[in-house]
Amino acid sequence: MNNLHLFYSMELVVQLDQIHEAARMFLQKVEGKVFALHGEMGAGKTTFISALCVALGVSSGTGSPTFSLINEYVFVDKGKSNSIFHLDLYRIKDEAEAINAGVEDCLYSGSICFVEWPEKISSLLPDDTVHVYLTVTGEKSRLLKIADSATKF
Ligand SMILES: Nc1ncnc2c1ncn2[C@@H]1O[C@H](COP(=O)(O)OP(=O)(O)OP(=O)(O)O)[C@@H](O)[C@H]1O
Ligand SMILES: [Mg+2]
């Protein structure tokens, strides 16, 4: 793991009842295609990814929990359909299994890609992946730390 990831240039406190504002703010401030969401079980990775998808204009499909490794959502921007990939790698054994499942095709597709449990495929992630670290700070509150190289100023 690159030492850079020990330094953060943006922190965002996300309250559950303001998660949609937080998602919009995140998208305004942070530039990237592949987003690695780190955090323990229940840290709020899926919940925040769903809010990001809503903020991007995905109209259906993110609310209902699915248990597949790769989920694809679609949003329309300026009349054009775009895919978003949501990878939940919790159940994969190793990188070979992820490659067989087509994870690299998503990561290098040019589409936005949100990754839960990115530690499982750390050597497959693109260099410019935005690393986001979630920690539980209260029943309804989470702290998001976003790694340095990702923040737009
Ligand atoms: N500020 C918050 N942001 C996100 N989730 C929150 C927040 N406050 C409370 N929660 C709750 O915490 C839980 C987070 O669950 P979620 O499935 O998003 O976690 P996860 O990190 O994806 O876990 P897993 O590793 O099991 O996939 C949800 O029940 C959600 O409602
Ligand atoms: Mg999850």
C-alpha cells in the first residue's frame, strides 16, 4: 500500500439524514472514475454508494440490496446513457477469482466504478483510484476520509 494513502486532504462528516447532500458535495469536490471504499462491515459503504448513484442520476436499482459481485446501473447525461459499476468483493477468495468474474473489465472500462472491499484486489486497481475510508463515528454518523491525490482545488 502506497504511503500517500496515509495522508488525507479531505474529510467529510456524513449524517444519515444528510447523505444526499454529502454525496452531491463529494461529487463536486472529488474527481475520479474508480472509487475504492474502505471500511469495516456496516461502515456505510453500500449506503454511500447508493447515495452517489442517486446524485449521479441513477433512477432505479440501487435501493434494493443485491448480492452479486458486479452490479451495473445506468444514468443518462446530456442524452447519453452511461454505466456505473458497483463491485462488492466481500465474497471473493482472491484476485484470480475477481479477474474471472470480469472485475478488470469494469475497472478499466472508463465508466465510474465503486468498489467495496477493494483490499481484495489491491494490485488490480488503477493507479488513479480514489481511496475513500469510512469510519463509524455514531449511530447515524460516519467520517469519510479521501486520499490526497484525488481532491480537486
Ligand atoms: N451516515 C451514515 N452513512 C451510511 N450508513 C449509515 C449512516 N448512518 C447510519 N448508517 C447505517 O449503517 C448501515 C451501513 O450499512 P451498509 O450496508 O451501507 O454498510 P457496508 O459498509 O456496505 O457493509 P458491508 O461491508 O457489510 O457491505 C446501514 O444500516 C445504514 O442505514
Ligand atoms: Mg456493503
